[in-house]
Amino acid sequence: MYFTEATEGHYRIYAGALEAANGGAGYVAAVVVRRYGEGDMPQEAFRDTAMSGGHRWDDPNAALQYAVARAREVILTEAHLLVC
């Protein structure tokens, strides 16, 4: 497993590249977004553990980049859908 973190405004992005299940080659992407407000406890706002319909990347860094980019897209364009 590979992980990375990023910040976008009041949101913290936790992305992962996990080895494909069932002995398949490649990596799948997963992401969790948490919102941090002033004085508030962090709250999970978004989670996608089956990104892009199970597409597999050959390189874990490519899967991580996709997960972070997708999370940023959700934060910037679909903030009204985030659970908070």
C-alpha cells in the first residue's frame, strides 16, 4: 500500500494506492476527505474506495495522483455534496 496526504482549503485529503485484489496486477485508488473547521472536530466529508470503476494503474504514484486530483475536483466543484 502507498499513501499520500494533501491539503485543499479547509479539507485534508488522504489518498491511497492499493494492490489490486484477487492477485490482479496493478493498483487501485482510494481517497478520504476530512473537513477541518475552527474549533471543530475533523469530519469525514467524502470517501471513495472504488475510484474509476476499479481501473488499475501500473504505477502506484499514478493511482495516488488520480485520487488526489479527483478529491480536489470534488472539493472545488461539488462542495455542496460534501457531508459536513
